[in-house]
Amino acid sequence: MKARLLFAAAIGLMTSFAAAAPALADALDTITSRNTIRVAVPTDYPPFGSVGPDMQPRGMDIDVAKLIADKLGVKLELVPVTAPNRVAYLQSGKTDLTISSLGKTEERAKVIDFSIAYSPFFDAVFGKKEPPVKEHSDLGGKTIAVTRGSMQDQELQTLAPAAKIQRFEDNNSTIASFMSGQAEMFASGTAVAAAIKQRNPNLDLELKIVLANAPCYVGVVKGETRLLAKVNEIIREAKASNEIDRLSRKWLGAPAGDLPE
């Protein structure tokens, strides 16, 4: 009898503590109460993200970050990142979202969640007109610059394992390696190469071979379902209103096309 009374008292005490304890706020609540959303973006990867003549960030990813902040009705804090640390910043709580030309992979999906796609992105290898490249196997023995941890890095390992891959910590260093003749070729997005060609119209540069079509997704902290649902809602509305298509034409020079959910 005494044991049952003690058990009942313990249950009552636990219930009262549970009732008194405040519910843990999720990411969407935190962003709303803070009135600021922190978004990881690239500043070295035009046209997705770069620093303009006015020293302000600009690009496809920057505009998508602004779109999401506007729809949430909060201030936007842009956090510059590089390809190797853009997921780590999200995992460590330094940012609320990552909008940084981020492709979806099985490995990344184990540690973060992904929105629906917001931008097209074709990965390819670029270089001088000679030598010709018809198959991925033709890349064997060629020195190819790539940004460490990027989608192109993973694709080269799978499709061209015999290539001599030079890995760099940021996109500017990757491009500089090719421009200086240190690497024969480089792997990047087609829009990035187009931006380079636009700035250097006499540059001997062509698309050698496509690696993959890897659309861009917004990275969200694992398990933050309300924030993820809200981001998806904003992107779907922007697709329906043709805002995503307008941004794609503005920054990538091509329509957004049929982006995957």
C-alpha cells in the first residue's frame, strides 16, 4: 500500500513538472521570435553568389534567400560560406538555412533535410578545345581542378576515377588553377563557366563533357519539419507565380524548367 502511494505521488510530481515545463521552440519559432533568419550563401560562385561592384552580395542564391526572408516577414542575415563548410555551418547552428548551390546526395541527406528544388544546375568539365573529350574515360590522366566537397568532386570520383583531381577549398581557387595553367580542366556548373566566359570573351574555354544534372535545394536542419514545410510552401508559390523562372532567367540565362519536388 505504501509503495503504491509513493508511486502515485511520483507520477503526480512528474506530471506537474511536465505541465510546468515550457515546450521547446522549433527553428521556425526561433526565427520568428528573433525576427531574423540566418542563411548560408556563397560569395565566390557567380552567378549563384558573388560580391558586386557595390561590395554587396548578389546572385541567384542571394535572391532566393531574400525571397524566403520576405515571405517569412523577418530580417535577412547573410552568412558567407564555402563549399566545404556550408553543411557544417547548418549542423553547428551557425545558420538556419543553407542556400548555396547545394545538390542533394544520399550522404548529405543523412545529416540535413532538403527542400524541393529551386534552381537548375548542370555539372560539367570545362577546358580548352584541345584535347577533345567524348567519354568520361577520356578524362583519365587529365589534371582537373575541383572544389573540395562539391557535387562535381563526388561526380568526378565516380565517373572519372583515373583523372588527376586537384582539390581546392573554394571556387575562386579552383577557377584560378585553370586560368593559371596549373590544371588542364576544371569541373563546375555550366552557369559558372558561362559567367567566366562572359568576363573573358577571348578565353579558350569550352564544355568538355556533362557530369550530371544536379538541381539546387535549400538545406534545413534535420528534423525541423515546420521550417522545411514553410520553405517548400514559399518555393512552390514562387514557382507558380513564375518568380523562380524569372530569377533563373536573370542569373542563369535560362528558364528554370521542370524542377523536381
